[in-house]
Amino acid sequence: MGGGRKAQAQGDATRACGIRGTVVKLDRGFPLVLLDTGDALEGAAASAAESEAPMPEARVRKAPVPSPQSLEASDETTAETMETPRPLVRCEHATALVKGEHVRAAIGDRVAVQLPAGHDRGIICAIEPRATAFVRKDPADRTAKQVLAANFHLVAVVEPMNDLNRRRLERELVLAHETGASVAVVLTKADLVDPAQRAGILQDIRALAGRDTPVLGASLEDASSIGKVRELVGPGCMAILIGKSGVGKSSLVNALAGRALQSTASVRATDGKGRHTTVDRVLVEVPGGGAVVDMPGVRGLGLWDADQGLARAFADVEGLASQCRFRDCSHGDEPGCAVQAALASEELAPERLDSYRSLAREIAQVRVEREEARRMRGEKASDARRRKRR
Ligand SMILES: Nc1nc2c(ncn2[C@@H]2O[C@H](COP(=O)(O)OP(=O)(O)O)[C@@H](O)[C@H]2O)c(=O)[nH]1
Ligand SMILES: [Mg+2]
Ligand SMILES: [Zn+2]
């Protein structure tokens, strides 16, 4: 995909740009960037002049995940004053960066910015390669992907214990595992479930999530349950919360932070002219730990490239399938089908297989649509061919 050349180009742009920072929020589409250095605003003109000087190689080579320390500056105590050591700057994308491609900075992205004198916004001229990324199908364009967050270590999938939707949870787990980060499930509103039923629900969801995915029950009324979730978000860990609206994500973020701020608190951002505006906060520190992102406005969760995520989220089904006699077994009525055998012995629930099949179909369908769109644009369908050969 020419990724090497692109990365090289981005590396060059990073050097040319000079000032670096982390995207902490998208404000009506404009990334808010928390700059690494405080004197960037005053020094903008000077930095622009020095921009030809190459940065040390180590600083541009790898995308470091933002440390929770670097996010502390967004705390209202420091953001209150203009002398905040690390300003938040509202940015737009450089035309050269987005031309012809769906490249947009997402929460957590490490970026290089320019602060042109007389311009009321910063300009993002490079996005560093992402260590992890949460990707869904763009709801507005069936043939494009959308990155919602980057460079996090943990995806916490949030579902309410009193209104669990297994199908939705399975889809969320595929998306979560596809990111490459660690995955956990938090079942909120445990207090709304009969105590006698809680253990059974947890056991059930643990079986669904698989051995490597912790499943925790949580209730705002039970501090120790919040403490256990907090332990997942240790020092240096950046976690993102995903889940449908109303499942309790913001409440959980508040509880993890130990104070009510998610819906009410705000931070102040400054634009290129040093003016202040107030914005809702999305990235919140966990006392004694890392940081949590409560991703706003995630409605549809259409799958994109999710083969890895599917394999991890459905390790049970894929494990069985690998034992079928024929490698291309369709798990219908072929002889020696381990999946059918597991259905017969009730080791595998038919709904589980249905979920797997429908998610696999969706991934295949998205791939077909994407390849079609690519062909329409006159590009090679090399991606698809490579995959089919496996
Ligand atoms: N009973 C109970 N209600 C909760 C709990 N967590 C959240 N809620 C309620 O669920 C509703 C939605 O919560 P919110 O955090 O806004 O969900 P979000 O849309 O995912 O951010 C609110 O009325 C919360 O008070 C909980 O642990 N127990
Ligand atoms: Mg919310
Ligand atoms: Zn089979």
C-alpha cells in the first residue's frame, strides 16, 4: 500500500513541523492538540524559522503513547490560567496531509503542528504511525474507514448488566480485539440486578469473552467494584471506553476519577491567537493510574477489516473450525466437522455460531464493497487478491 513511502513522508513532515502534541478531543471536527511544550505559542514564529533543523531521530521514529503525566495539563487547575505549561490548541489538517485520502487525526494521535502567525488555528502537518487504533466503518461512507481513537493500551467494552445485549457485546469485542490493545468487559449497573443472578451472568459473559479478557461487574453504589476497574487502568495506561449511549460510560469515568466532572467539567483551549474557549473534557486521569477516554457519539459500530478481531473474539469457534477434517469446511454437513460435533454435544451454542457467521459475512461484504470502490477509482485490487490466496 506504499506505507513505507507514506511513513517516510510523514517522518519528514514531522521534522519540518517542529512542534508536537497529542490530540485530546475532536471539537466539531477540529482536533484539539495538547502541545508537548508550553512555550510553543510564543515561540511559534521562531520554531517555524528553525523548522529545517532535523529533530533527533529517536523522537520521530516511533509513536510514543501519551503518558498520563502529559495529560495532567488539561486539568482545570492548570488550564484555568493562560500560563498553562502545555496549551491546548484548536487545529485543522494541512491540505497536503488529507489530500486524496481519508487521513484525519483521532483522539490519542501524536501529531506535529505548525502555528502560523496570524492564523487562528494550528495546522496538523503529520500524524505519527499509530501503535493501536480503534477503527470502524465510516457511517457516512460505506467504503471508507474511520479511526476513532489511537495509541491506547486498553479497550473497556461497557455493557449494562441489567440489559445485556450479547450480540452487541460480541460485535464490540470483535472491534476491540481488532485494535491490538488489551480488552476488558465492564458490566455496569450491577445494583439493578438481583444479587443472586450476578454470579451467573458474570460466569456466562466470561465464557463468551474468553480466558484472556477480564470481565468485571461494576456499580456506582459499590466503591470496591469501581476500585477493581481502576486497577485495570494502571499508571501509564490509556484506556478507551466503548459502548452504546446510556450504558453508563460517563458515570464510570466519573467514578474512576473519583469526582463528578465528566458531564459538567470543561477545559479551556486556546487558538492560534491565544484566545480561550471552553470545551468538554474527554480524557480524564485516573488517580494513581492512567487515563480514560469516554468516546462521545459512537453510534454505529460497523466492522471494517476485522479478521484478527473476529479470530480473537471467537477463539472458541475458530478453534473448533481448525479441527474440522477439511480445511475449507463450511460446517454444514461435511464429514468430520468439529463445529457440527460441538453443536451436537451442546459444547457450542447455535446462537454463538450464528453470531460468528453473520459477523464474518459482514467483514467479507465490507471487503467486497471496498474493492469495488477501489476498482471504480481505477486502483488495483491487490489487497483482495492477496487475501484470497491464503
Ligand atoms: N443504578 C445505576 N445506574 C447507573 C449506574 N451507572 C450509570 N447509571 C445511570 O445510567 C444512566 C446513563 O449513564 P451515563 O453514564 O450517562 O451513560 P453513557 O451514555 O454511557 O455515558 C444515568 O442515568 C446513570 O445515572 C449504576 O452503576 N447503577
Ligand atoms: Mg456519556
Ligand atoms: Zn466444519
